[in-house]
Amino acid sequence: MGERLRGKVAFITGAGMGIGREAAVLFAQEGARVVVADIDGRAATETVARVEAGRGEALAVTGDVAIEADVERMIAEGTRRFDRLDVLYNNAGVLWKDRDRSVLETDGPWWDRVIAINLKSAFWVTKYGIPPLRRAGGGSIIMTGSVSALVGFTRAQDAYTVAKGALISLTKSLAIQFARDRIRCNIIHPGIVDTPLQAPYLTNDLRREFQAGIPLGRIAHPREIATVALFLAGDDSSFMTGAELVVDGGFTAG
Ligand SMILES: NC(=O)c1ccc[n+]([C@@H]2O[C@H](COP(=O)([O-])OP(=O)(O)OC[C@H]3O[C@@H](n4cnc5c(N)ncnc54)[C@H](O)[C@@H]3O)[C@@H](O)[C@H]2O)c1
């Protein structure tokens, strides 16, 4: 077990799978107690089992990050169990390439739902999560952007892109507002990561096409994003706030 998050409590949304699950396991290995928040209760319970298998401590809470009452309750359940909150990791997100496309092809209700899950969730999580961070004397907020917010794509997911772009602005605003409370806020922009989110779309052809466009020549493992989140969650990044970390194998450097 490491020590980098010793004594800290982390609330991670979308921790039932993919990057969030990797982060939950990794944060626990570094001494954090973890609130595993997910809309999929079975997935959250499985993540908790993996944390416990590594002799870590975690609590599964189930709800929809787009719904205010769910987020308020999940944060309350976490703070009740662990007494404090030090890290808010806004990781939950959806990529629905069939329903969220160009503005010309997307229906209004799908636009609203994608924005609610990917963007409004961060509003609810910080609205209810910042007060416990303040009570703890400070903390770290981690947002999840995407390379989609940084460059345009001809195969568009415009609602997803807009949500991720707006999170950059929210990151900077929160960083400035709460710096004096010793609350830092930073955003990670992952490139393509091998998770259940991408699985339905990663045909062999598309995988080859993506890999050809990534200077490091491959898609990321979710742990390669979770390690960056660990850095932002802990004191190794104590002088960083309002920053954007691009973790994309060099994709946007080209
Ligand atoms: N995988 C990639 O290539 C990639 C690239 C850039 C950014 N991202 C971002 O990283 C984050 C994590 O992505 P991932 O690939 O691990 O996704 P994933 O689909 O593998 O896991 C996401 C988790 O979020 C949960 N979730 C979905 N909707 C929810 C809701 N309304 N309320 C609560 N939980 C909900 C899911 O049940 C799932 O457990 C997302 O914000 C995503 O946009 C991923």
C-alpha cells in the first residue's frame, strides 16, 4: 500500500467501470477511503469488492449524477460513512455516438440528456461537495474533459464536445473562487482510452485508424488516466490549480 492519499476520502462518480474503477482501486491502494458513485449499483458493488480485495475501504452509492437529489444523497451517504471529504473526482460521462452527432442530426432531448450527465453533473457534485471540502480545510476537485473539447472532428458528437468544453471554464472559475479555501480544481483531457465507453465503437478498423493518429501508437489503458488523477488528488500537485492536463499519447500535439 502507498501513502499518497493516506487519511483522505475521495468521492468518484462513474467509478463502477472504466477509468473511474481504476481510480477507485488506485486511490485506495494509496490509502484513500473511496465513495464509489455510479448509476449501475452492481458495477459499483463490484468496484468496492476489488478495493476490498486489495485491503482498501470503499462504499458503493447508487444514483444518477444528472439528478440533484441523487447527488446530494450520495455525497451525504459518503460523508456519513467516512466523516469527511477531500477529493471530488467528476468522472462519470457518456458517449452516445448513435444519438449525439452533429447539431444537424441530434434530437433536442438527447442533447439535453448528454449535457445533463456530462456537464450538469459537475454542477451538482461541486454544489454539494464543496461544503464538506471546506469543512475538511481544503481539497482537490478533478474534472474530466476530453480531447474532443480541444479539436474538432468530422464525425461529431456535438453535445459531448460542448459539455467537455464548458467543464474547462468551470474548472478555471472554481479554481479562482476557492483557492483561498485551499481547494484546487484541475481538469484531465483523456485521449482514446480502452474502456466500456469506447467498446461499442472500437471495431478493428477504427482501432487501427485511431492508433495510426496517435504518436505513441496505441490507445490508453484506463490506469494511465487514473495515475494522473491520483497525482491531482494528492499533495504532489499542491501548487496546481486551474490547469488542464492532456493525456492523449501525443494526439493533439501533432
Ligand atoms: N474512454 C475514453 O476514450 C474517454 C476519452 C475522453 C474522455 N473520457 C471521459 O472519461 C470519463 C470516464 O469514461 P470511461 O471511458 O471510463 O467510461 P465508462 O463508460 O467505461 O464508465 C463510465 C461509468 O459512468 C457510469 N455512469 C454513466 N452515466 C451515469 C450517470 N448518469 N450517473 C452515474 N453514473 C453514470 C457508468 O455506469 C460507468 O460505470 C467520462 O467522463 C468520459 O467522457 C473517456
